Amino acid sequence: MKKITLSLMTLFLVLLFSPDELRADAEPITVPAETTTEVTVASAEATARIDRLMEIKVMDVSTLSASEKRVLRKEVRAIRSEMKANGEATVANSRNGGIYLSAGGIIIVILLLILLL
């Protein structure tokens, strides 16, 4: 019974952590470009919003007065709320879709593996 459990756990871990680079013979996936003008206009507007956010981020805010800082904060909030309403990801909020494990989670997984084996 222990051999079967060990074999299944090993197989699971190998399949879980196998990198995509090992499959070099697979053809790359190509994404077709959208031909509609609505998507182009929306992406142009999104690009303009992101560019404006980057301009504000690069600004030297220490030289501005309190009222100018308040106006900039309101503008940043408005841009971010527009992007959130449109379903666009801001540069600062994008996380690139990864799996994050805490140290406690890793310890629990290791303890479960030890107990099962």
C-alpha cells in the first residue's frame, strides 16, 4: 500500500511541476488579431489612460501645492475606476496570474506528505 501511495504522490508531483519548456516539439499558440475597430478604439483609450497614470507616477509631487495634489489624486482615482468598470487591468494591479503559497501552506503540505508516506 505504501508503494502505491508513494508512486501516486511522485507521479502527481512530477506532473504538477513539469515545465512547459520540456515540450519543445509542440507548436506555439498563435492568437488571431481582432479586426474590429471597437477593440482598437478601446485599447487606444486604455493605453492613453495607462500613459496618463505613468505620467502622474513620474511627476515630482513635492513641488505641487496641496490643492494640485488633491486634483491629481482625484484624477488617478477616476482613471482607475473607469478602467475597473471597463474590465481593464491597470499596470499596478496586474499580477500575471500566478499561484502564491504562504510559508504556512508549504509547511502543511510537507507535513501531510510526511504523514501519508
